[in-house]
Amino acid sequence: MSVDTRAGRDTTELTREELDIRAWRFSQLVAHGYEIEDAMEVAWAVEVDLELARELVAVHGCSSRLAVRILL
């Protein structure tokens, strides 16, 4: 059993496609200025609008920590 303790989610229940989507979301967030831990948290929260998440940091100048607090 594989558990990502930082995100608190069991990765054994995800399909390859779901993992790929989260990896892509993570890479997008990092590319737009998110710190690694914050990007991981938002990437796993698939209910969060990715465009809004990117804009908060890249366009509006929020810190990634503040963006996480707003989004989650």
C-alpha cells in the first residue's frame, strides 16, 4: 500500500490517468511560481480550478501559501 502522507491520500486507489493528471497539475503550478509543497497540495485537490490557482500566483502576485489558503 502506498500512502502519500503529506497529502494524506492513498495512491493505490488512483488510475494511471489520475496520477498523470495530478502530475501535470503539479508541474503547471510549479511553473507558475508555486512552492513545491503548496503545488503538491493544490495539485491533489482536483476540485480546485487550475486556471484560478495559476492566476492567483502568476498574475495577482499572491504567495503560493496564501493561494493555498484561498483555494482550500
